[in-house]
Amino acid sequence: DAGVIQSPRHEVTEMGQEVTLRCKPISGHDYLFWYRQTMMRGLELLIYFNNNVPIDDSGMPEDRFSAKMPNASFSTLKIQPSEPRDSAVYFCASSFRDRGSPLHFGNGTRLTVT
Amino acid sequence: QQQVKQSPQSLIVQKGGISIINCAYENTAFDYFPWYQQFPGKGPALLIAIRPDVSEKKEGRFTISFNKSAKQFSLHIMDSQPGDSATYFCAASINAGNMLTFGGGTRLMVKP
């Protein structure tokens, strides 16, 4: 298996622009997570899905952020409009639903908003 | 509020030495404590995990020690190697679920 695939690896955009981050989870996994990593706040859970259904989005910072999972093999995280404080590395992870199943992370998307 | 506090933020160890990273938690409902290892440019990957029914778990050079009464757990890396240089995250969850609360991370550097 190729693992969790994220695209793009790097994104540089100007403040106010829309940004869409993409994720392909590992086939067969039930859960999908979006995390944000910054030096100041570490790894923050933004939202997670169970069988394509959003379960907990309490970590989404504000209405500018939205996430979708239209099918079991694809998810997007959208920021509109983007702001400089959104600059971070965004990770997607997936796992089986079994308790204690490890999270498999992608290599992340480094977002820079100027 | 669910929180996991990790220390130190950074650590430098000589090759062959022991690296020790500590975590403390507040929520007594936590019952699953994994450690993740992250190399630059990569996502975190599960290293080792422990349940609170045991006080220690060892896998190769990596050992988790768990103190339920103190609500603390730690990662020990024996015979540390330069290849162990990475960022380490402790985490915790309830009902061994997959919704993890991560500590702030420790950047480990092992000098040759």
C-alpha cells in the first residue's frame, strides 16, 4: 500500500485566496483525521470522519475552514479566505476503527500564506 | 480540558546514552498511551504504545514506563543512535480510541 497520500506537498498563496488540501487515505481504513502542526501549538486535531461522516469538527478554528469526504478514498480541507496565521503543516491520517489501531499519517502539506 | 503535557521540548544526547522524555496527563479517563516518532518532512508514525494495566512495555531499545497514580508516562531510548534523531510525541486517548490528544513534542538530537 502506498500509504496516506496528500497533495500538494507545498502550497504558497496570498492572503485572501482559497486553498484546498487533498488526502487519499489507506484503502479499507474507517477513520480519517485532519491535523495541523505548528511550532506554537504542536499537533492539533481539526476534524475527523468515520466512514465518510464528520464526527467531531470542534477543532476547526473558524468558519473559514471546511472539510469534506465525498467518498472513502478522498477528502479535502478547504480554507477560504486564507490568512497568514493559517501557515502550518497540515496532516491527514487514517486508521481502522479497531481500538488501538495506529494512525497512519501522510507526509503533510506545508502551507504558507503571505 | 483534555491535556497532555510533554517535556523537555528539546533534548541532546550523546550516542550510546539514554534519552528520556516525560509526559503527564490530567484526564483519568485516558486508557491508551502511544508514542509517535516524526522525522523531518514526514508525518508521525506509531513507535510504541501502552495500556494502563501494565507499568512497563519494552520493544527493542524503546521502553515506556507508566505510573498510573502519578498520571505520568515516559519514553526511554536506550543506547541512543544518531538515527533516533527525530521529534517524539506522546499521546493519549479514551477507550483506546483513535481520537488522540498529543503532547507538544520533543525534538531529540543524538550526537555521534
